[in-house]
Amino acid sequence: MEFFDSHCHLDDERFDEDREKLIAEIKKANITKFVSAGYSLEGSIKGVALSKTYDYIYTTCGISPNDIPQIEEELWKDIEKIKELVKDNIKDKKIVAIGEIGLDYYWEKDLQKRELQKQAFIKQIEMANAFDLPIVIHTREAIMDTLEILKSHTVNKNGVFHCCPLNRELVKEALKLGFYISFAGPVTFKNSKNANEIIEMVPNDKMLIETDSPYLAPEPVRGTRNDPRNVKHIAQKIADVKGISLEEIAKLTYNNAKKIFAII
């Protein structure tokens, strides 16, 4: 039984002391493919480096709404640098999406800076279309604006709502648009009110699993440093809700990740 962690951050400084050892242990634990996702220019560069070092690690490149430079000119420069990074490395087929990109109003209250998030989101959708790649979306307390942008700016290869908020309207509309829904640690939390209902809403051919590590460790290891080995707990939760075997969920989500990310 093999698992595919569709979104983690192995470039994070919390892995600096034991990254190589941990990556070997992840592979031994049958997490045989994973995406170490970019979220800034620096994170994207590190993700590309990891993907070049390990044949079973893939990456995404992009600037998340929480990592937008405070000076607007720097943002556009960074996006151009990411474009060059993708252009220079896309032939290796290890950059599988533009992301994580999107909107986050939980942290950003300034309306002008929220507008900048929207512009960056749109610019990076255009980048994804130029490279014929899907996108990986981060959205938090910005559901209506996120959906509005996706409906008015076609994403040619669709993409993934990573660590998807457990919101019925978002999931319903995302599925209509052809996007995949990626479940992370929060679906296992004891205080997660509508996780079961949302899991039931998502068809088997549109589900992904992820850890978003080192963040959001699932039950029963909540509160620890998360890593891709814990993706099995998310898969087990989905299996329990769907009433099918863990092995079947592992296979479904593995194949779904390979499909959306065009991995042979």
C-alpha cells in the first residue's frame, strides 16, 4: 500500500536538522511520492532543489497570499523570477503546479493589501495557463472572492484546493469548476464540526490527501511537528467516513494526485 502526500513543506526550517534522515524514513513508511510545495520565491527555489535531489519528490512554484512582499514592485519582480524558475526547470517535469496561490483575509485586514492579493492571484493563474500547469489554491476567510476570481479567470488545467476549508458552498462550487479537494489534518480534529459531511460531498475521483507539514498534525499526533508519514491518519479518516478500506483510499488518492499533477 502506497500513499501520495499531495502538499507538504519539507523546505521549512523546522526540518533543517534532520531533513535527509526524515525523507528516507518517509519513503520507508510507504509515502512513495509527495509534493513539497512552494509558497514564496525562496520556498519555490528550495522546492525545485529538493525535487532535483529526490526522484519521488515533486514541487510547486508560487507566492502565497501570506508571503506577498510588502512593497508592490518587489511582488511583481518575485513573480517574474518565479516565471523564470519555472521556465528553466519545467522540462524536468518535477514542477507540477503553480502554487500555493490564492487569498487569505484571516491575517490581512487592510483592504488595499487584499486587493494586491487578488492581483497576485490573477497574475499567477495567467502564469499557470502560460505553462499549461494546474494551480494549488490557498484560501482562508476569502471564499467568495476566491470563487469570483476563478469564475472570471479560466484556469486551463484546473487544480487543487489545498487543505480545503470545510465549507459546503466552497466545495460545491469548486467541484462544479472541476477542481480537486485536498483533505488535511483538520478533518481528523475532534472539534471539526462538518468534516464527515464534506468528505461525503467529494466524489472519489476528486479527492486528495495531504499533511501540509510541518503544520496541522492530525489526530492522534496533534500538537507535534507534522511530516508526510502522518498522511495515513487523514486517509484512515476518509476511509472510515466513506465506508471503504484504507487500501482503496490510498490507491484512489494516489492515482488522483498523479492525474492532476500529470505524473507518469
